[in-house]
Amino acid sequence: MERGELNDLMAFASVARERSFTRAAASLGMSPSALSHAMRSLEERLGVRLLARTTRSVSPTEAGTRLLQSIRPALATIEEGLGAMAEWRDSPTGKVRITTFSYAAKTVLVAKLPAFLLAHPEIQVEVSIDDHLTDIVAEGFDAGIRFGETVPKDMIAVRVGPDLRTIVVATPSYFEHHPKPETPYDLEEHNCIGYRLASSGGLLPWEFARDGREIKMRTSGSFIGNDGDLAAATVRAGSSLGYLLEDDVAEDLASGRLIQVLDEWCPMFQGCFLYHPSRRQSPPALRALIAALKVDS
């Protein structure tokens, strides 16, 4: 295989992963027009159409998907071999692609990533924020950051955030007109904020546990959304009960702007973990990032 053919196959894998000539070209350091020309040349040499193009998107054809499945292991081995060369450098270098969700981006990454980039100028970190549960292997990411309970079982996971708790809160004015719930079942009589899950499209159940007993409540109310900040703002306005992360409303609780109920029914759960495929040797750039983000268990 000539070097140009290998470059074209790597470029094809990037286009298939990004579903965009513009994004793939940016990651490869070339112009979209040059990338498009390279893909047409590859298709002409192979005699098959690899990519289905529209004015808004690009995706692999059935033949393209078959080719991608066959070359992906070899490309991964090449990338791993090139990454291993960084071991001979004085400092780690390379690119790390991470997928995460908005909460982890605001807490874990905002707190530590800027300082990491200053300390490692030869490492490039690309972060994709998506509340869907992304398959990091299929989508070409090096790692993901999610709550511990959603991390796939076949991944290596490293804790990057403390355990958390979701609690039930409302304003004092709300409780002037509504009785405080004594058990989760009392929530059926309340106006409760709903959260729409991006992964399934369903509503997030309010989960409770006490003395080994677990309860999942399907609540209802006048507002449903998929943003925690907007949900908290709606609760602070005094119209509803909210099911919110304790850390997000700590100041409200301390000042008395919000009141917590059902405290004994709200257990802790696993916080954020960075996870990556169980390769024998992770790229040095990823290992450096893990070292900067991890926290003690």
C-alpha cells in the first residue's frame, strides 16, 4: 500500500466519524475541498461509492460502512503505535478527544482543563458536549466522562468527581400553599418539575431509597425541560417542587431561599468518572489528562 492510499483511508475514517467534511478537514489540517477531492479519488480507485453526500450531511454507504469496519482495527493500531513514540519525548504530546455531558463540563472540566492545557502546550484536547450516551469506540473518542452508573461495564473507569445526591426542594412560599411531602408517594399531589432524558426521550423518574427500599416516582407538573439551570430557576420562582443536584442548590439552602424535604429518602450516588477502552497501553496524552482530572476514591 502506498502512503497516499493510507492517508486517504485515514481521511475516510475521519469523515465517516465526523459526518462532516468541514469538521473532518479541520481535524486533519486540510481544506474541505481538498478532502472532498481525496474522497472522490479513493472512490474512483476502489470502484465503489463510500460516502452518501447531501447538502447538509455526509454518511458512509453500506460499502463504506463495511470498509470502515475492516480498516478500523488497523488504523487504531497505527495510531497507538504513533502515540507510543511520545514516550521518547520529554513531555507528552498528541490529541485527546472526549465526549461528556453539560454537568461534567461545567464542574470537572471547567475546574481543571484550562490549567492542564497551560501545563501541556503540546497536547490538544477536543471536547464534545452531548447529553446522549455516546459509544466512544464507534464515534472515535479516546474517552468519555459520565456518571458512574452509566459507564459501560467493559471500560476502564477513573473517578474524576465526588459522589453526589439529588434532593427535593421548593421555596418557603410554595410550602405556604402546599403541605410538605412526608413520603415519596405524597409527590403525586404536588406540581413537580419534569426532566426529559436526551438518551431515551422519556421522563427522568424521581428515585428514592430508605432502609433497603427503593422507590421510583413518575411525577407530573406544569413544566418539563432538559436543562438543570432552567429547572432550578423555575423552582426558585416558587411554582414547583424540584428534583435537583444538592451541589447546585447548596447556596439556596444555606440562605433559606429553598427548603429541602424527604431528606432521609435521598441517598448518595456515584459522581463523574472518566472512562476509556481497556487497551493494554493508553496514549501518553490521555494518561496525562487522567492524572490531572482524577480524584481520590
